[in-house]
Amino acid sequence: MFNDNASDQDRQKKLEELIRKNNDDGDDSEDKNAESEIPTFEMINEMLARSPEELELFNKMDAEMGVRENRTAKMEEIMKHRPGVTMESQVNYRLTQEWEVPDWIRVKPVDEDLEKD
């Protein structure tokens, strides 16, 4: 992604470009490209399981993990911030949500060279 010769400004521009490209891809519409879709636990389990018994075991392990991590409380928090999301939605509660990202990361810094002009 980056080479050793890239300057900090080049890296910053590349990251901003990637973020902008990701945001321009649209909101949570269902016609998203399958390649960019974040797989659910069930999808991952189906990819990994070598037998129906393993699939059942993996799903049971995920259910136990959800209880340990208090999935219900985390999903309720997500539902407060994202209207339209339900408890049955395929939202990965373990990923950082957009509303959890601090403002200092989302706000574009002022370019001092442009300020002087």
C-alpha cells in the first residue's frame, strides 16, 4: 500500500482517498458488491465447517461468545445510533461503529499552507 519513499502527505492523501471512495460507495444498500461485504459469523462458519456437525459446533460457539460479550446490549446501542437496524440485522457488533470514531479522526485537518494564502 505504501512504500518507504512516500511522504507523510502522500500517505495522508492516499488514506483520505480510500476513505472518500469507501463513503462514496453508498450507504448500507443491499446491492453492494459481494466482495466488499463483511461476512457474518454464519457465513464464516459455513466456509470453515467440514461437516454439518462442525457447522453446528461453530454456531454454538458463536452463540456462547455472544452471551459472554453481551451481544444484546451492544446491538441495542447500535440500534440507538443507526435507525433501521434491528436485532436480527447482520451487523457485526464486534467492529467499531462509525459513531464510535472520535471527531479528531473524522474532521479533516486544516492545511497550514492553504491558510497562509
